[in-house]
Amino acid sequence: MQYAGLNKSNNNLKMLFACSVSLLLLISITVYSFKIIFFNNNSSGVYNSLLYVQVLNKAMPIIEVTTFEEESMAEAAVTIKGEVLKLLGINMYNPLSIIGKEISFLSDLTYEFTGTGEVKSDYVLDTNITPFNLTDSQITTDTTQSDNTSLPGDSSGNVVSAQDPTLKQELKSEKPQVLIYHSHTEEAFGINGANNKDPQKNIVAVGEALKNELENTYGISVIHDTTVHCYPYNGSYQNSRKTVENYLKQYGDFDLIIDMHRDSVYSKANVTTRINGEDVSKIMFVITKKNPHYSKNAEVTDKLMSICDNLFPGFTRAVCYYNLGTLYFNQDLSNNAILIEVGAHTNTHEEAINSSKYMGRMIAEYLKDKNK
């Protein structure tokens, strides 16, 4: 009887130990999962705190009015379902991510959601398999068969000059006409990575190229602000808003205020065109509908689109509409404020720079008509 009691006691201790270990393991997995979902950075550097807000709003709808703002979600494509599936290695925008776990060939294919705005609510299957690191020249070759071959969206035979010297005016230094800035200052292209701190290798270089084009070719005075606004990333528009407000206080309104970005689109053919024999990053305008200046901002965007469609068909992708955006993307500060996406991370740096000539003429044509 004594030995039976000891065995029973030992069994109870073993069971208790096993249960304790299982509970600790479960707690560890839960804590780790919580950390991954809510506190780790995603690929764009945005903290997933907005996901936590979504969870609270689902559990306690009464707090939604006080803590949830639609504009905060504009650029954070974060969902509860998406983050849970991510833990399992499944990309909800990439059905092939499931099959790819079993068939390695398919894991190299991308099936990517191209954006969050109305005009980009479609899927693009990109079957360009790139298992090696490519140079800029190799990336360009991948989408161009010959010097006479136009990429999708280009109007073949387009030989309209990128520049028009007859539009040149006398440079006025006392009152700048155009303000260029970057809410996401470190966005970059091609082999320079999706983000790069070197202003010679990111979107700042494109802004500088546009400034030089406007001043040197057309005599249009430009302020190009190179302030780094993206720390923290989810405070980018708050930071850039202060910059724009300071310039408006100093100079009054500008003829054009441009927040210049680059997009994230995995199909390079969708964001690249060929004009006058050179590969060029397409541009896209982004606008917020509930912005108090929406009608005026839309008027500016429509005129710029019309100029491009007339001179350089295929250079513009479309207009992407948000309801609120993040702080209206600062477009509520001026009738003349716009946001331009220059290509995407799949473009080369050179292609993005090439687009500055065509943006320069677009703006020169617009300002000539505006200031008549």
C-alpha cells in the first residue's frame, strides 16, 4: 500500500509538471505572437499599433469614436486577419504563398495587391522570377526587348520633346513659385533598396532633379525641402505638415506644392513607360476627397493629367483617391497642394530621374496657363 501511494504521488507530480510546462509554453507562444503582431515593424517600418486599435474596436465598439481615426489607417495596410495569417507564413494577398510552401518553384512568383486607393484595387500577377541580385541595367533589360519596343501603356511613336525652351521665363528670386518636399524622405528605387538614407539614392534625388529642370530650363523658382520627415514613420505627415506650414507663413501660398513619393508596385511594367527612346517611371497623383480644398486640388490634378495625356500619353498612371488620407496628406493647407508618386520600388533610380524632365515640362505648361 505504501509503494502504491508513492507511485500515485509521483504520477501526480509528473502530471502537474507536464501541465506547468505546457502552460508556460502556451504563455510564451502567446506573448511572442502578441509581440510579433503588435510591436514588430512591418516591411515599411510602420509600427503595428494600429492593429491593436482594431482589436480594441472589435472588442469594445464604444471606444471606437474616441480612439479610432480613419485617416490613421490610410497608409497602414494592417489587418487582424492578415497579421494572424502572417504568423503561419501566409500572405493574404498572395495565394501562391500557400502552394509555394509545397512547390518551391511557385514560391518565387508574386501575386501582389498593387495599392490601397480606388484606382489600384486590382491584382497583378508578376511572373518575373528574380532569384539573384540584379544590377540596374539588368532590371531595365528585363522589361525592354529592344530600343524600338514600348512598354505597356506607352504611345508608340511619341516624339514630343521633353523640353520646350519657349516656356522659359525670367527667374524670380523674391517669391518662390513651387515647393517640393517629401513626407517619406527615404523612399528609394531598384538596387538602392526600398528605403535608403542617402539623398543621392532616394526620392530626394528625383526632387532635386525636378528642381534643376524647373529653374534651369524654365526659369521657375523652386524651394526643394530635403528635411527627413519619416522618423517615426507613422508621424511622417505630422512632421512634413509643420514644414509646409512654416513655408506658407514665410512666403504665403505657392503656385504648386508637391509632396513627392515613390509607390510600391511589384509589376514593373505597370509603372514604367518608354518616351523618346528612354525608360521612364510613370507618375500617379494622389488626392483626398474629404479635404476642404478637394475641388481646387482636383482641378490642379486634372489640368496636369490633361497636359500629360496630350504631350506624353502613358506617362501618368491615374489618380488615386482616398477619403481622408493621413491628415489629408496636407492638401488642406493649400488649393495648390498635390501628392505625386514617381514610379515604384521596382523601377531603377535612373528611370525615376528620367521622369523629372517630363514632370518639368508638365509643370511649366501648367504654370504658363495658370499665370496668364
